[in-house]
Amino acid sequence: MDGFRPDVEGLRALAIGIVLLAHAGVGFAAGGYVGVDVFFVISGFLITRLLVGELERTGRVSLPHFYARRVRRLMPQAITAVVVVAVVSRQLLAPLEADAVMRDVVAAGFYVMNWHLAAESVDYFASGAHDGPLDHFWSLAVEEQYYVVWPLLLLALAGRRRHVRRTLAVGLAAILVASLLYAVHRIGVAPEQTYFSTVARAWELALGGLLAVVLMGRRLGPRTAAAAAWGGMAAIAVATAGFDAGTAVPALPALLPALGAAALVAAGTAEALPVPSRVLTLRPARFVGRVSYAWYVWHWPVLVFAAALRGPLSTAEGLAATAVAFVPTIITHRWIEEPIRRSRKRMPRFALITVPAAAALVLAAAIGLSWTLPSPPTLAAGKAAGAARLGDLQRAATALRPTPRDAEADRGRAFADGCLVGATETTSPACVYGDLDSSTTVVLFGDSHAMQWFPALEWVVARRGWRLVELTKAGCPPQAVDVLWAPGRREYPECDAWREYALDRIANVEKPALVIVASSVQYRVLDDGRTLSREESMRALADGYPAPLDRLRHAVPRVAVIQDVPLPPRDIPSCVAEALDDLLRCAFPRRQAVTRAAAIAAPAARPGVDVIDPTSRFCVGERCPAVVGDVLVYRNTGHVTATYMHTLGPWLERRLPTLTEGER
């Protein structure tokens, strides 16, 4: 069956169905995201079959016509959704959330959303706990990147060889294996990046392409087709019900739904279709498959906007929102997607006009969204009083430093210099500051919550003439515990290796007079592979402090532990962006914000260790403000802005020990 495949159209319905169930929060379909893997196999199959068929018929492939068909088929629907999302975001989302959507509009409109999300997912300081209304465009970006490269790749593989199919089969098999091995390797190193990676996903598209080459002109026998169809359905069902957010997709586990999709496609070549394939050819399934692209495009924005209006959605509300998304699905499919796809205009010329026009429209939507969002002016650096004005709770502000829009980037010099090493690194660069020739060395040791003290400590060492070394690693506490690397939901052996490296470097290389230790209190601790509860993790972090502190006390004269800062219960920049006239709305209770930090720091109080409690520099009485002295205190829900930390320099200098000549 080398013509139209109604069963493949129905398979699209199966794929979109499980994706919608998963995104709506239906428990038994937690792994329904594998519908995207099914789509990739289908795309690889259909596009390869189309290109190889043209190549064998004419001896060439018309690239202008191919690209024009892709533009007509996919771009109108996508650009419509992107522009609508930009407009609706301005009306429904908080200013800072809408500002983030502005960047997503550009990434989605230019089909690089997968790269954009991959970059954000490994950013330890990313403040967003909210889903973006265009996040799902990552899979469309992968497909578009595939459409650009795939015909060129097939032409390169085919060349002028006589045995085109054989050559293509070997080439596609090589791509499949290489991409899958890459995915297997990278999933353990950077699972967030790997999930969105075009290279790691290429094997699924190559599987579909290989299937197209092998099946062209061939049919499966009735028994083989029945086994393939039932096996394929079972494989997709098992993946849908059994996979979850921690499953290593697109590595080896993704073979299950991908091979299931391939088996169903192969079963559809039989003369007499087996029962599962016949079900896929039924009119309702084919109709859903026909509108699956539009439904996929619209369902996620509707879910995100519904959550913005009502708060977290229940499963019933998620299903209702998904059903509501069928309205724009039908409207845009009927009045935009289909008329343009069936247009009689000359296709290459149409594409040449459409692509730059679409790019201009996307940029206009992003710029328009950005210009219409309220944002306070940036306060001049010399006017940012910060902690010096902590005495009273600030009620309003006309200018801030940093502004809520710029808060995420306010991380300080040490971060820009690469001193906070990433998840996969087990050593640190030199990161030496202050007086490089000083006989007194001070080391800042810990995770990102240690690194955030760098601006204050830099002020201190400049006053005291010290040499400062920073040893910090993202998501890695100084305590002797095994923790979960939260962005990837995986074990974190690199943390243990780096901690040992850092302690050895402190004792045998730097030989400082003082080590300043700080750490987040928000870790989830692992015990024999089991993730401990929040309370169990708190106790484990507290119990894990004495061992490294004792090692440090035997190696250096003085140790100081800075207790973690009070942690706000909400994203502070987002709150402040909406409450410039009533900043007290963003202040939060002191007691709950410091309880965990105090409990974890308590065991650090031991002979030779000074414990520094910074709470008084973040709270006034029983409330902790979001803005102090026109300075935004927090850059997200867990980290302090470098600007505010710099204003704490004088206070920190008074709390640190005065080092004697004998300690140097």
C-alpha cells in the first residue's frame, strides 16, 4: 500500500489521544507523552516514502516544491496560534509571565523551541514553575528541523547509485543506531537537554524512514500483520500506562512506543487489515487524525490559560479545557489550514512570500507584547540603598534595581565567570578574586546559595585585603549526603565527586585561613536509591553537616557557616511586577520562611565553627519584604539578587572573624 494510508491517519488519532489524556492529568495515561514519539515515527515514514517515491519516479527531488508543501501544510496553523497566544498572554498572564511568553513567541515562531527549552531546563536559576503556553512547540520544532535536513540527507545517501533503496536502508539504519546511542549516552548526563534534542530524537524519525524504504511495494501476510498490529497496540498501551516523568525518554525505553508505532504502520500493508488496523480506519478515528495537528497546537495554550484563570486544574477541568480547545481546532482547520493547503497558488513562489511574512508577523507579535507590558524603570546604581534602609517596610516603588524583568540575570560577577560549575562537572576553575598576592586566603564553599554571597564577600575582601577563592557547584550541598539532581530527577554522583575534590583542594592546595560554607535547604536526599520525604531530607541534611565541617576544622584555622536566607513562598519578581503600588502584598511571614534553615544549620554550631544567621537582614519583625531600599531582594523563589547581596557587605564584614597573623 504505497498510496494514501487511512490507517496511518487513524494512528495519528491514537497519538494525539494519549497526549491529550496525559496533559489533562488523567492518571492511567501518565506516559501519554509518548504520543509524540509515535508522531515522529509517522512523520519519518510518510516523508521518506514521499521523497523516495519521487526520487524513483523522476530521478530527482524538487526541493522547492517539497519545502513549499511543508510551509503550506504547517506554518499557517502554527503562526496563527503563536500570534493568538501573544495577544491572550497580555490579557490573562501576570506581567512577568507574559514577558517570558514574549521570548517563547520568538522561539516557537522560528521553530527553535526545543533548543530554547533545553537551554532553560539546565539553568539552575530558572525561576519558572509555570508552564508556558507555547512549550509544546518543541516537538513541532524538531519536526521542522527534520524537514529541512531530511531531503538533503536522502539525496546525499542516494546519490547516483543504482540500488537506491538498499543504500538508503543502510544509511538510515546507521543514523538510527548512532542517534539512539547518543540518546542513551546523553540521557544520564543531561536528561533535560536530551529530551528536547533533535539529534537524540533523530532515531525515531529514521525508524519511520527505514520502515518506508523496507515496506515500499511489500505487504505483510495476514498472520504477521495481526501479530504486528496487536503487538504494536500493546506496546503503545504499556508505555502510556507505565511510563512517567522519570522514564529515560528518548533513550532505550522509547523503543517500546516507537516500535509499537512502526509495527502498526507495517500491519497496515496487509491485504486484509487486522482488527486494530481496521479500527484505525474508522471514520471517527480518521477525522480526529485529520485534525490532530490543529488540536495539538491549540490544546496546550488552552490548558495553560485555564490554569492561569482558575489555578491548578483537576483532571475533570483538564479534560474540559482540552474539549474546549477543540473549538479553535475546528475553526482554524476549516478556515485556515485546509484552504491554504489546497490552494492552487504556485507553491515555491507562495513559500518565498509566506516565510518572511510569517517571520515578520512573529517578531511584531513579540515586540508588541513586550512594549505593552508594564515595567518600572531601572534605578541608578548609586541610588540603590538596599539593606541600609531595612528599618521600615517599603510600601511602594517607582523605580527598582534590578527590575522584575531583569531579576533573573542579576547573578553577579562570579556566575558570569563560570564559578558555579554545572551538573556534569567534578572540578572547579581557579575563580580567584580580591588581592591575589595576599597572604590571607578565604574560600567560599557550597552550592548556588553559597555563590549568591559572593557580592557581599567581595566587598569584605576588598576592605580587608584578602585573597578570595570560590568553590561552588549547582545543586550540590556541602553536607555529606546523596541528593537528587532536581532538574533531571536523577541521582547525582557528580556532586559527591566534586565535594571530595573541593575539600581536598581546600586542605592541600588553597590552605585558607577561613572557609565560609553555605547551602540551600531545599534538597531532596537519597537513601539507598530512595528519595526521602521533605522532612526526612531536612533531618538528613542536618545530620550531614558535622562530617565535612570536622574535616575543614582539621585542615583550616577558622570555619563560618552562613544559614540559608528566609525563603519566600512565591516567585517574588512576578509578585512585585504586579504590586509596585502595594509592595506589602509581596512580603511574607518570617516564621515559616526560616524554620527549615534554622533546623538544618543547628548541628553546625560546634567548637571552631561560627554560625551566621542572616535573617535579621531579610526580615523586619515577623515579615520579610520583597523590596528593601528600592532593591529587589529575590530573583526567584530561592535566590537573592546580586544587587541586594552587595548591600550586605558591611553587615557581613562585622559578622566574619578577624583573622590574626598566626591564622594566615
